Amino acid sequence: MEIFIEKIINPEKFKESILISKIVAGDEVYRKGVEIYKKQIKNGKKIKAIVVIKHPKKDLYAVLDGHHRFYALRETGIKKINCAVIKSPWEVVFNRTEHGLFQPSPAITKYIRAPYKKLTIFLNDFIKDSEGLIKKEVKFLS
């Protein structure tokens, strides 16, 4: 998971040029922060690449880090922006867990984590052998 951390810390090392129209982001940003970046862009300052996560099935990305930069770049009319791409949501989940951000209570373990683990096993099996699973009766929440 070192690559995940490095993508967050040093996105320039992993940057790819992506059409801004293919990126979505939450809109709860501090307007003053966006304006500061817009001013820097207009003055020719290079803006650090943002970090995005790739949608597993669509040609679409969501901003993980760099919301203010994203909105500043979009509002200045730039069509392509530099992004460090996280290609798997599991990379994010693993990193958050590894750093202790998911410390569940016993109730969460029983009603969320255990069924989630069964679902994850099912999905991994499905990816490996979908035909075999279709023939079986699968009960991943019991």
C-alpha cells in the first residue's frame, strides 16, 4: 500500500492527463480556497496534480484529494488536468484500515463487517469462477 500513500503525498510522480469533464467532485468547498487557486492558475503557477479514484465500470473519476484545485481548474476553463489515479477502491479501504480509521464496535463487526467479509469472498469467487457460482446456491448473509 506504499503506492497509495505515495500517490497522496506525491501525485506528480503518478500524474496522468484526464479530461475534466470525466471527473466529479463533492461541492462542499471553501470558496476562498478555490479563488486562491484560480488566481495562482491565472498567474501561471503550476498546480499540483489532484488524486482521483477510477469508477470500476465507467470512464469516470471522483476526486479524493484536491477538491479546491479541481474547482479552480474547472472554473478557469481548463479541459484536461493532471491526476494521480487510484484504480481500485480496495486500495483506499485497505489504507484507511491499515491506519486505524475503521475501528468497529462489536455491533458493527457482527452486523456489517462479518456480512461484508462474506460478500467480499463471494465477489472474489464470482470474479474467479462466475459459471461455477451460478450453478451453486450461495448464501453469503446467513
